Amino acid sequence: MPTPTGPSSPPPSTPQERAAQEVVTCFDAYARVRAARDGVLSSSRVGPREEERAFDDLQQAIARLRTASRPRQDQ
């Protein structure tokens, strides 16, 4: 049952909000990979390929956020 003070469903997110959430998610994944790189347990360590892939994913998410944040040029 929805509360009287809050909406019953979240408002639809904008492309910028979705892109920003993707950047946060990718950054979190990259930070976890970086931390695992120097992990104490050998089974939890990651190699340079995993780190590079996580970094590439983060860069792509940032590029999508920049694109989504640009003002549209109506012609």
C-alpha cells in the first residue's frame, strides 16, 4: 500500500539520469576490480585484462553521459 506522503511509483528517469546511474555502476565495478587486483587471497585477484575491461566500460559510460547531457540542436 503506498504511503500518503510518497508517490506510488517512481517518476520515469531521464536519459541523463539513466546515463549517470550507469557511470556510478561502472565506477563501482572498476573500483572493486582495482581493489581485487591487490587482494590478499589469490582466488579473488583479477588480472590486467579484467581491470582494462572495467576501465573501458567506465569510459564508455562517461561518453554516453556526455552525449545524453548535451543540449539538443533542433534544425
